[in-house]
Amino acid sequence: MSTLEERLAPRPEWPHASRPGEPADRSTHVLTGSPTVDISVVVPVYNEEAGLHQLFARLYPALDAITMARGLRYEIVFVNDGSRDRSAAILSDQFRARPDVTRVVLFNANYGQHAAIMAGFERVRGRFIVTLDADLQNPPEEIARLIDAMEAGHDYVGTIRRARKDSAWRKTASRAMNRIRERITHITMTDQGCMLRAYDRRIVETINQCREINTFIPALAYTFANNPVEIEVGHAERAAGESKYSLYALIRLNFDLVTGFSVVPLQAFSLFGALLSAASAVLVVWLALRRIFVGPEAEGLFTLFGIAFFLIGVTLLGIGLLGEYIGRIYEEVRGRPRWIVQAVIERDAPAADQNAADQRAAKQ
């Protein structure tokens, strides 16, 4: 553990990560240099104009309290995921208000929550990295408890939402998917949907070496962790706006989680196909014997139709499952950038880049 003097020492210059319009390459990106702050908070933002000011009013005081109580330095990395409202302009204004601890990454389009977090991971400067949604459903005041667990020696802190405030169908679907995912991937996460989590810098550096297009960051971190732990955190109604995850988006996310960490669905389907083939062989033999000993029968025609339709449905299901894996292979081999960073607003950025970033933020 570093001393208080070391924590409060002047921060060395950090190289500017990217220029406006520069795509993120697909080469292995590893964080360079020693951490210059203790805590980095990564916040993905997508059309959160209505709730950003409430987020600022709670997040900064919560982290300032940690600084006052423990002498830990922090930074907040906001990643604007192609918002179509005024989120980018509001983040730019917040940078001007707190340039010492605020950094803003602007995407040119919407690439998804996990891409935004990954882009934030590539720019963090902290020993401990915390991810937090912008909707305030997870209280920023809980960050102190995550840091307690990290300082106790854990390298990954997962969370479980206490008294979850989501709708009944969403909680039921989440529990069902948790059970299915755990059986298929053997990754133990009590609450996979809670994004308030903490990671050791070593875990984030390892995640940055993974160049997957479709992934699930908490599960990825769990596979790399040596001493993970889960703690309960509070949960509240969304502060403003509405959820950006539709039912379809949640289904896609779970497909990414299952297919990205296991081939069990393919193996299970292969086994099921083998069993159906054996059953079909037995049925053919049985029908042949009835033809010989009983004679032609018209009564079993609709039974055969039912069996044929069932087998056709199973075949289509198998083709769809295989297509999910092939589609992910296709996305990987195309070699396209996972995202494009339009601009980075930070204190160490060159003046020309800062002006360009401000102009882009004002236009959004």
C-alpha cells in the first residue's frame, strides 16, 4: 500500500490516448506506466440528458468524501456512446467545471454499453477501476464499499442488487437466465445485470488484451480473477429517462454471454440430434414391422406429419444456433474497428484536440 505522500504526489503527464476521428485499432492494447490515481470510475452514457446533472450531484461528492477520508485520488471517465440528445454537451460542460478529475470520451456512433466500458478501460489511470451506469439505479455512495473490498485483497468485486426495483417479469427473466448461464458456462455470478463492479488494474489490463467484438465484461473479469467476491449493494428506481435495454437487447446480451464463454449449446444439440436419430431408427423399424404383420394403415398418417414437423422444427433450431456461432466468427474475421473515438476531452489533451472536441460536443 502506498503512503499518503505518494498518493498525493503530483501526477505525471499521461500521453493523450487518441486524436479526433482516430479509430481504435485491433492490436493488443495494454495500459502503460504506473497508475497515477487510486480510483478510476468508468461511466457509459447513452441518451442520459435528463439524469446527468443528478448523477454529477451525487457521484462527485461520493468520491470527494473518499478523498477526504482516505486520501485516495480519483478520476471519472465518461464515455458518450453516440448519444442523440445533449449528453455530449453536458459532459463537456462538466469537464470545464471539474477538469482535474473529469475525462470524456466521445464515440462517433452507438456501439453498445460494453464497447463503451472497454474504451474507458483503455484510458483509465487508476489502481482500482469501478464501472457505474449513468441511470443512478446503483447508488454512487456504494463505491466506498467496493473500494473496501478491493483494499481487503480482492481483485474483482461483483455486486448483488438488494431489494431490486425492476419489474416482476424482468426480475423473473433475469433469475432464469442466471441459472441457465451458470449451468452452461460455469461462471458464478449471482446478479449478472448489475454493472456497479470493481476491478483490479491487472484484471483490466488482461481484459484489454482480449479483442473480442461481442463479450460480457463481468464474466470475462471473473475468468481472470484470482480472488473474486460478491457484495450486496442498494438499488433504486431509474432517476430519469427510460431503460436503453429492450427485451430484444437483453436477449442479444444473453446470447453473447452464453456463446462467448461456452460451446455447451452446440454439444448439447449434437447429443440431442444423436438421440433423435436413434429414436427415428427405432420408429422406422417399428413401422416396417407393422406394415408386414398388420398391413397398410391410414390412421397413422397424421402422427407421421406431427413427427415430421417436430423434426423440421428441431432442424431449424439447430441451424439458428449454429448461425449464432458462425455470425460471431464472421464479425471477428472482418477485422473492422470495434469503435471509433471521435474525440477525447481531458486536461492533458493538446489545445487543438480540445477545441475540436468542444465543437463536436456542442453539435450533438
